Amino acid sequence: MDFKKKEFWIVLILFVLTGILINILRYSRVESKILPLFSSLPLQLGDWDGQEYFFSDETNQVLKADTYAFRKYTSCEGQELWLFVAYFKSQKYGSQIHSPKNCLPGSGWKIMSRKKILIKTDTSSDLKVNKLLISDKLFREVMYYWFQTRSGIITSELGLKLDLVLNSLKRAPTDAAFIRINLPLNQLSEKEAQLVLEDFLKAFLPKIKEILPF
């Protein structure tokens, strides 16, 4: 190899610079100074009554969220659903959000169908979410989930990664939230389940937005 060739040194310099940039993006942190207070999320609101739950230390070590809310809400008609909101001050190395598409199969759940839908809310714009129909052979559930960052609502895992890179390059906070709602179908049809979820989101979505720092 001719080390005197100009092309060699150009390639070497680009390789070194790329390595430096990757490490900066991977390890540097610009974190938000505001931590959401999920304790201010109402347990009782409208027709819904909630109960707080907490994960084990082992689960928290896997989750790596800086703070979270995990609750079961029951409507006045007896319909139950589960709300999970997790906030991450940084999505850097070791603290990335776990996608349900990867976690569900490992927990014994099969994804029967998957699509993106628009949810009618009381705000000026509709909410775009991922809708999964999942089953563990004994039960079926509808799951809605999405990610939220300083760029807004994100519904794809790739979009979340791109958002992380862009905010890292801009030296902006890379904090993010993961919002998930699970509704056991029981005797409900998917259409009836959507109405229940829309009713819940109309009540609680504004409260969730107030708590998140973006």
C-alpha cells in the first residue's frame, strides 16, 4: 500500500472523523432539566377511576426509564384498560426505548395485526397511533402506542432513531416519551374498543401533554 498517496490520507481522515462523530452521537448528552411529575396525572377523571401500579426492580433495570406511570383505569361501565407512560431524559447508549414489536413476542404475545390509525380527539388535530391486535392464546387485546419527542408525535421506530440523530447533531435534548394503552377485548368488538379508547384519550391526552416537557 502506498502511504504517500493522497487518496489514502483522505480515506483515513474520513474514517477517523466518522469514528469521532459516532462516539459523540452515542455518548454525549444534552438532557432536559425538567422531569415529568406523573403523580399529577389524575387517578379520577370524567367516567374513569384509576389505580397505580409499580414495576419490580428487575423490570425497572430493563426498562431504564427515568420516570413512568403505570395504571389501570376502570370506566363507570366497568370497562378496564391499562395506561403506561415512560419518560427518558436521553435516548443515548443504554437507554433506548424498547419497541412493543420486539418485546411482545418475547413475552408470549403474538401480533395478529398491525396498522397506523387516526384517533379523533377534542384538539384541533387528530392523533396518529400504532394499533396492534395481540393475543397470548387465552386473551386478546388492542394496543395503541406512539412515541413523543420535541419534534412531536412519532409512530415508527426508524423515525425515532432519525429524530435522535438529528437532535444529537443539533445538540438538542434527546428526551422522549413512550405512551401505550392496552384494552382487553373480552366481549368487545374492535369497533367498540376503538370508541372506548377514544373516550379515554379525549379525557386524558390533554393531561398527559401538560405533564410532558415538550
